[in-house]
Amino acid sequence: MFLFVAMVCGKNLMSKSATFAPSISCKDDNFGHYLFLKPIDLSYIEFTPKPTFENLSFLGDEGKYGLENCDARTRTIGIFMRALRFENITSAVEEKYGLPKYTLLTMLMQECNGINYLPNGRNDGGIGLIHMQPALATQFGLKTFNGCTDLVCFNHGKDLRFLITSNTSSPEKLIEYDDRFHPIINIDAAGRMMKYYSELKCIGKDAWDSAHKRYAGKYNYKQYTINLRYYLKFLTDEAFLAEVENEFNALNPNLLVDGQPADFKKFIDVNHSYNRNFELDKYQIFEPGNRP
């Protein structure tokens, strides 16, 4: 716990973990494996109107490296307030590939703190709700802006930040430039990575510990998994989840969603409905597997 508290009060590993994940050689015998292929094309279709929020506040300041200027407990609650918006996506992908529950949600909490469109803090080209470097994204079948395939590219990172600031009024357009901006395609790729890594030779305590070690890299693995276990503990703590809800409601007494008063449950429900606009229903019915 001391290690985690020390981490959350400063610059964390969030922006570095995927950067140093081991690349997979094109000579790998399994490179044609279906898990390397983007399994489905998804876009943005407004099945439900995009919600409007008024008087919305979260705990914690959103900085370059995620949430900052707050103590560890406040930071954790702030991460949960934001990240639970995406739980119906992470759950769908976990179910698709048989991943342990909350595998991807805890990774999302670690990588972006639940902040959408947050680039890697090092500005080296990583992006996504679960951060991916261009090289790793490309290896798992994703389109990157201008076709960047580098592991680290600061010019690419600068381009991504420009795209984000240029599309603030309609962030859904970002998916046209780079697959990592699409929440389902991005999280699906992370799910495929974890599934694939779990099937390789075990280098950890078990298949999933081994997958996290391959994903985070040997230098970040220990602290990375400590952080994931920390989030997992709270995801199964009903008292803590109630505290998140109560803190949100106390912070947002005048919250309006589409002009109507709303509380935390309504806020999450509306966001989950909005996620369907990224073709979540279409994603949930397809069956992954080798394609001709």
C-alpha cells in the first residue's frame, strides 16, 4: 500500500506501462493468429442522442499524467467516478475473450485514470483508454494516425494532441483518424493482447499474471500489478462503491443530464447508453475466431 500511495501522489506509471511492453516479431510463428487481427469494423452511429451535461464535476484535477493535486483516497474515488462510465465496454470484451472479470477495467483505471482522450503523459505516441503505442497497436491490427508504426514517436504524440484539441466539439470524429480513439476497438485490442499473452509460455505466477508481465514489461510489472490489485479490491467493495456514489452526488447537487436532474446512477446509465453509439451491440454478437 505504501508503494501505491507514493505512486498516486506523484507521476505514476500510467503513461509508461504500454510504452515498454515487448514488441512481437513478425517472425513469430503465431503472427497470423486471429488475435492479431482487428476482428470487426465499428464506427459511430447515433442510436441514442449524445447526452448533454450541465454542472458536472469530478474529484481531482485532470493533468498531463492523469489525476493530480489530491490525496490518494480522493484520487482513487475520482478515478472510479470517471472509469465506471466505460464498464459495459470492458465487460463485453472480457466476456468475449474469457478474461477474468475487471481485467480491462483495472487496466483502464491505471492507464488513463478514466479520462477519455488522455494521451500518454510522456507525449511519445501512446493513446487510448488503455494506452497503446503505435507499434503495438499496429501489430494487433489497428490503424494509427498517418500510419505511424514506431514504438516511441514524439512527433506522433504532438499530432495526436493537436487532433484532440481540434475536435473538442465533436470528439467522435477522432475515430476517423486513429482506431485507438474508438473505445471498443481500443479495449478489444487490449483484450486480444491479454488473451494472446496468456497463451504464451508462462513467465509469471499463472497465465494471467504472465500476461500482465508481458504487457507491462519487466521494469514496470511489479508496481503495475500492485496498482491493478488495488483497484480490483475496491471494485469488489460495496461500501467503497457506495462512497463513490455518495461523493459524486454531494459534488453534483445540481447536475442536469439533457436538462433533467440526475444522480450518479443516472449519470452512469446515460454514459453506458451513449457507449452503444460506438456499435457496442454489433460488437457483442460477433464471434471471434480465425478469418479466411
